[in-house]
Amino acid sequence: MEIASVTRIEEARALSVTWTDGRTARFHAIWLRDNALDPQTRAANNGQRLITVLDYPEDTAIETASTDGQSLSVCFSPEGKEASFPADWLAQQAYDCPVPPTRGWTGEAITRWNSVLSNSIPSTDFTAVRTDPRTLAGWLSAVRRYGFAVMTGLRKESGALLEVAELFGYVRETNYGRWFEVRSEVNPVNLAYTGLGLQAHTDNPYRDPVPTLQLLACLENSADGGDSMVVDGFKAVETLQQETPDHFDLLARYAARFEYAGSDGIRLRSKRPMIDLGPDGELRGVRFNNRSAAPFTDIPYDDMPKYYAAYRHLAEIIERPESEISFKMAPGDLFIVDNTRVLHARKGFSGAGSRWLQGCYADKDGLLSTLAALEETLPEAAE
């Protein structure tokens, strides 16, 4: 995309840029100066800024501006500093955009889903992902878009799931270790280590920050029952907002409390809203885990009954059959969830047979970093 024209506006304190596709955006002079791409402003090897916000004049203005279509050339006053900005880069960084009309919005990279996605669960084979960068990019892209994906063909050996986490980042070690066992135990420190069914939940809400990715791999599964389930928390809170906007607002406005004290020497606590919104109203995360909820003490007395009504309403939406996708894992299968978005659950299973899963945590920044790097080197792999 090329630049068609540039015009100084607001007494040279800003520029209006028009691209050949008709799109127009305004840029303040001080923003352009702060984001100059020249070697004196940015380190060539890593892109980090070499100046501070105090190293250029507060009254920075645009002395001249021109374009050859491929880039924008600017001279700033009073410094006399010259800088050039590629047309595509400038379009990607444009901030002169409409304010999102409602709270709870998400970007174009996110697709919310319900049980209909059961017909097209994103899945791939471990060998293909490990050997083909395009397949890896496609799988990571599915995690970014849907918040979960499945993988088959893992080694049926203890710890094999770490090889998946290491495809895109690093294992996040916790008090449960680098990985943890999910099977029945006597006197379990966590209800996950029983044959009980588990309500859909996000993991470790008592941590701050929470592990943003969870991986679960199957080594044995001959038990009757124990199907895995996933629910899109973003879709659930969207439904909540549509059905009762006040319930959405209550769960976004007030913080819930979560805690874990199941092991000696461990006392984990956090205070966060169940619906996490950014300052601009972007839906950034969901925390929902009844097992780990501590007494709520941050909701005013008069709002507590309404808060519980909202809490129950969200729980009811999460448990609707149309909200969930269920599947039975076979040995060598793995699934990954964005733990800030997708809730996971399991159905109860009997004492007959065996069900042995292993889980580990990782962080989403590593996954998104690896995906971004792949999309740069393999543009055709981008969505």
C-alpha cells in the first residue's frame, strides 16, 4: 500500500496521511518524532529506543513533509531532525481510529466460538509441527484465534508434553513442578487428582499473574468417562452481556478473590475481576474457578446479592450444552488452552481402567513471539 498524499495540519503539530486505498489517518508531530526509525533513535540490531521522551523538544513540530509513495519523509523543528517512515509501517501503526463502541470488544485475531466448532476442532500432528514451520505457524495461529487446539502423535512417555511447550517457548514451573500428574490419588492436594467431574474453570486464578497457557497430554485413558471439555470464556461473557448487561458490568467492575492452600508452605492469593477489561474496554481475560474462590470481600454490601446473581448467571451460561466442546483423549493426544480465556473441564470417570494425564504451564508471550517471527519469515503462513 502506498501513500497518496500528506498534509500538515494543526499549525504543523500534526500530519494527515492518505493512502492509495483511500484510508486517511492523522499523526501528531511528537508521536512521529518519538517513533523515528533512524539509527540515532533506534538500535539497528534490536529496534530498542536510544533516546528518552525528554531528549527532544516538547514543542516539536513538522517543518516539512513529503512522500514518494513508498515512504513518508519528515523534517522536525526546531531540531532540524529528518526521519523517514515506510508507508506500510505507518499504516500498521495508525492510532487515529474510532473508539470501540462497547466494552468487551476483541481484535480481529480473535474468533469466539461455541459447540458448533466441534465439527472443525483445530488439530495437527506433532511430527508435522516439529518438522514443518508452516504447520507450526498454523497451529499456533489457531491457538491465538480460538484459544485452544489439539495435537496428536506425541510420545506416550512421561514428560513428553514439555517438547510441545518448547516448540514455542518455555515451561513455567510452579509449586506443582515443571509438570504435574492428573490421576486419582489418596488424600489429593487438588481435586483435579480425583475421579470427580470438574466444572469448567480457568487454572490457578490464585496466582498473579496466572499461567497464560496450559497443556494437557494423555498417556493412558481406559477409564469409563473422563471426557475433556472446553468452553470459550469470551463467548460466555459476550452472552452474559447480551442477556443482562448489568451482570457483565458487575463482574467487570468488582474484584473477586481466589486462594490456594493445599500444600504445606504454599499460600497463594489474588484479587482480580472475573471479567478483565483493558482501559479502552478490550476484553483481555476471564478468571472463573469456583473451587478456588475465596470469600468475596470487595463488593459493597448493597451490590453483593446482585453480584452473586451475575456470578450464577455466568456459571449457568458456561454449563449450557451449546457452550461446550467435548472430546475423549487417546494416549499420545494433547490439547492446549489459553488459560486467560478458555475454560476446561472433565466428566467424572469410574475406578475401572486408568486415566493418566500430565499437565504443564507456559506463557502466551512466547507463543505469540514465535508466531510473529514465523509470520515475518513465512508471510504465506499468516492468516
